[in-house]
Amino acid sequence: MKQGLVMESYYKEVVGIIDDIHVNEKERILTVAKVIAEHVKKDKLVYIWGPGGHSNLAAMEIFFRAGGLMHVNAILNTETMLSGGALKSMQVERLPGYGKIIINDYGIGEGDLIIVVNAYGINSATIDAALEAKAKGATVIGISSHEHANNSPANHVARHPSKLNLHDIVDYTIDCKVKVGDAVIKLPDFEQKIGALSTFANAYVLNCVVIEAINMLVDEGIKPPVWMSGNAEGGDAWNNQFISRFKNEIRGL
């Protein structure tokens, strides 16, 4: 393929998946934003976990983020992060029971709210986290690709033993529209597709949810605490107004 055309193809794919989410998941995004806004009105934390590899980026995307809610409490579990070893991360995300351990370690239970993000929506840590959180009385929001989960074979090695899909077991779901395999560009005479989209898709969904939730609160005359970039003039002074309020509640701060 001519140089530069691959970039053009990828650009169209990125814009295409964002547009698909924007048009077809808008109502779900607004519904989830309302759930989060109501939770923040009670001054309660919003947990988020991306069990496995690059899904952890989704949790980090809206945590301690300029323009983002300070109530977001990201579960930054090192065992499922690539920085702790990519192959180990994949093994841990496939380990039955691990997601249950994480939910209990964070004390998530009755009246809590957690977002579970995994583009594929099938692995053991993802399913166990959602099931355990629900069993403990928490409200669970799932962000995953319905297409990817529905087209993953029941006997796939990455699947939870129950063969369940994340979008079938949560209270609220948003479809991030990722295609099977994530990568989308096919080169001539090259076996593997290249150019993954899941990070773009998850980031767009999550940022839309957060900014719509903030807008809903502001419309009600409520000013939720929002992070300002520490690299912008006045950022530290702004954030320091709220640090003591959250420091002992959010493990990752």
C-alpha cells in the first residue's frame, strides 16, 4: 500500500468508530451520565476498573484528569497492568476469582457504583468483578464491545467459565463498537491486521459520560469538584482546595 494511505485508512476508522458511538450510543451515554450525576450528588465515589492490559488505560483516562470529576476512584491494580509484565497481565485477567478479590479488597458493596471497562467483555477478571459487585449490592456499569463478545466462541481460552458477556450481566451497558480483534487495517500480502481502536473508543465513551454528568449537575446549580491541570497556571492552588477531602478515600491519590 502506498505510504500515507495507511494513515488515511486509520484516520477514517478512528473517526468512524467515534461517529458510530456518538450516534448510536448517545442515549445510553446520557443514561449512565445521569446515574453518575445522582451518585456524585450524594458525595459518593465512582469506582472504575479496566481489568487487563490496555483496558487499564480506560480507568486512568478519567482519573486525576484535567476537566474530570474528582469523585472518580480508579482501581489501578498492578497485576493486570502491562508495566508488571504483559504476559502475566494476560494470565491474571484470565484467572477465575481474581476479579472477586479486587472488588472485596476495595470494599465495594451496597450503594456503591462501579464502571467495569473491557473492550472484549469476556475475560474472567471482568466477569467476576461485575458479578461480585452486583452480589454485594453495587450498581455496575459495563463498557465493552457487544459485537466482540457476541462473536467470541464459547470455548475461547480467554472466556470466564460461565461463558457470560459483560453487557448481559451489568445494570447499564455502553457499546464501545470495537470490531472483533480490535485491529482494523488489512495490508496486502500481510497476515495480521494492524491499527487498534479500543483505546480511542473507550476514551471517547468515558469522557462523554463524565462531561455530561458534570453538565447535568451544573444545570441543577451544583458545582462538583473538577480537576484542573497542574501544568496550567493556578492548577495546584485550585486542586489543593479539594485534596484533603479525597486523599484518604481514594487509594491512588
